[in-house]
Amino acid sequence: MNRFFEFSSHQLKLVVILAGLLMIFSTYRLIRSFSSAEQDSLKLVFKTGDHDFRYEPVLKVDINHTPADSLELVPGIGPVFASRIVSFRDSAGGFRKIEDIKLVEGIGAKTYERIKDYLEVNPW
């Protein structure tokens, strides 16, 4: 008789087989959790048509309530534009629509086209 927890040799073999299966199943689940994304997860998607390899906007920034350092997360808005947007917002009482951002000094049609997908205006 085996002295390992007073198991018989058949019982010990069964415990080892079950532990091995548990390890294999756990490893499979771990690998699968890293290789697939949930449907509700945040994903970056790129367009491959017409040689347009830019990322789709993942975040939208509310230009009426976002502080300057968070506005810098938008591609094309640096510290200077962020401070101008906040100054304009404070002096004008906020933005009514996204197109109003073109009233900020230095943001023209090209810059607007580049950043408009990342912006939103919430009334609250």
C-alpha cells in the first residue's frame, strides 16, 4: 500500500490523471482568454481599403467639459491647441456643435477634418 494520503495505487493514478486534465484545461482557458476579444470590448480597427491605414477613433472627447491635458489625447491637438480650446470655451460659454471648434484660433478646415471624429459636444 502507498503511504501517499493512504491512497491505493489505482486511486493515486486517478488523482494524477485528473490533476493533469485540470492543468491542460486551465492552460487552454488561459491561452484562449488572451487570444479572443469579447464583443463589448474596446477594439482598434483599421481600414484597409484605398490604402487608408489610419486607426478608427476609439475615444470621443467632450470639448465642453474635458480639461486641456485630456484634449491632448486627440491626434492633432497639442498643448497649444488644447489651451486655446479651453480659453475659447471659457470665454464663449461652451460649444454648441462640433463645427464651432473652427472658431478657435489656428484650427482650420484641415485640422477640423482630422480631429472631428474624436470630438463630441454634450449639453450637460
